Amino acid sequence: MTTATSDLTRAPELRSPGLLHRLATYFQVMFPLHVYGPVAVLTFFSFTFAAQAIQPGGGVRIRPEGMFGLGSMLLVLLLMRLFDEMKDAKVDRLYFPDRPLVTGAVKYGDVKLLSIAAMLALAALNVNRGPATTMMLLLYVWLVLSWQWWFFPGAVGRSFFLVFMTTATLIPFLLAYLYAVHLRASGGALQPWRASLLVLAYWVPFFAWEVARKIRAPEDETAYPTYSRLWGPRRAAAVLMALLLVGGGATCCLVLTCGLPRVLAAYHGALLACSLVPVAAFLLRPGRRTAKLRQVVVLYTFFFHAGTIVELLRTRGAW
């Protein structure tokens, strides 16, 4: 009797998932590699191909010596997600009770362990990589400070806008790192204004996604802070529209002033126009039927990168 009772007491412990199972659960739910992997691949090659093509007479090709940057980019995206988990633990318990970290399917200790492993992998990938090593160090410092809300967590944490600004500025640092990877792989430095325009054009899709994912229909709002709740749905949609216009303008300017194939300007102009239509529909009539802005920006970003890669390989491919 005692033995049976003891066995029953130990049964849940014996059935509890191990570390590998918990990590698999985390990647499946919170960081699906079939989503983030293509994001890293498309962004990396689109950006580096554009950087190569901007150089006078520059041919576009995959450079094996720069592939460490692709792995680093995926690791940085993972770290952004992991740091976010630790920063938003209290918020997740209130608004996202089904997430694996809240239910206990994944432990916060697993997140810390995975963060350490990702940091060590980043360090290993970026040792002795010239300017990429320096930029990775700056990016990592900025990442840590951003998720700690800089030096004033009490003041910044009470301002949704300041929290947003400390995190939204991470992407320009990531893109500057990719530019440093380009320098390491090809040695072809760009004029400062061209490099800045390149970073701006590629920053905006990320910025727009950050805004779009926190815009909801009025009937779907909760106590969770979204841009549509704090600014109003129409103002939030107007901000998103302005971002897309800035990004589209920067991209077309990059194409027309830096010697890229002019068909890309027409392509990005058409892509921008198609993306603005559903944003305008939500702005005019906010509601559940028109609140598909996150999906709109995801599609915009996909075709932004995929179309750029295809056209640059077609017209500037050097194998």
C-alpha cells in the first residue's frame, strides 16, 4: 500500500517533460523556426544583395565568408524574443495565460539557459570578424539596455511610447551589423548617405510590423496596451500608413539614386500601393473585418525582400 502510494506520488514527476521537450515546446509556440528562419534568410540576402548592387559595377552573389552573419541574425532575433519573455513575465500572466511559460510547459530557467547558449554562440560566430565584431558588441549592449528600459526603468516603464522607442531602435543596429558583415565579406564600403538610406529602407518594414501587430478592432480591445487603444484606431492606422509611405519613398529613392534596376522602383511602388489600400480601409472604418493590418505588413515584408532578391539576382547576378 505504501509502495503504491509512493509510486503514485512520484508519477507526475516521472511524467514531467524534460529539458529538450520543454525547449521544443518553446520553439514550436514562441519562436517557430519555420517562421523566423525565412525572415532571417530573406532579410539577410535582400539587404546584403542590395549593398553589393549599390557599389559601382557591383555583382550580386552569395559570399560564403559572410554566412556567419545569417546565423548571427537568427540568434539576435531569438535573443530579442527571450529577453522579451523575461521582461514581460507579469504582463504575460495577465493577458496571455495560455503561453507555455505561464502554464509551466516551459520554465523561465529554460529561457535563461537558452539565452546564455545564444550569447555564447553569438560570441563564437563573431570572434575576429573585423567591423562585424565591433558592431555585434554594440548591438548586444544596446539590446541589453533596451530590454532593461535603459537606466531609468521606473520612468521609461510607465511610458508606452518610451518603451517602444527603446526597442524599435534595435533594428537599425541589427542592420548596421549586417552592413558590417557586408564589409567583412566584400570589402566594398558605401558612401555614408547610401548606407544610411539602405538602413532606413530596410528598417521601416520592421518598424511597421511592430506598430501593426498592436492595432486591434475596437470591439477586440482589452486592458492590454495596444497602439489602437492608447492612440485610437484611426491615429494608429495613420501612423502605420505614414511609416509605409516613408519606407516606400526611401526604397524608391535608393533604387533611383544608387543605380539599382529601375524596375525595382515600379515594383516597390506597386507593392506599397497595394499595402496602403487595406490600411486605408481600417482607417476609414475600424472594425473586425478590416483589422488585418498585421497580415498586411507581413505580406508587404515578404514581397519586399523576395522581389528584391529575385530582381537583383536576375539583373546583377555574378556567379
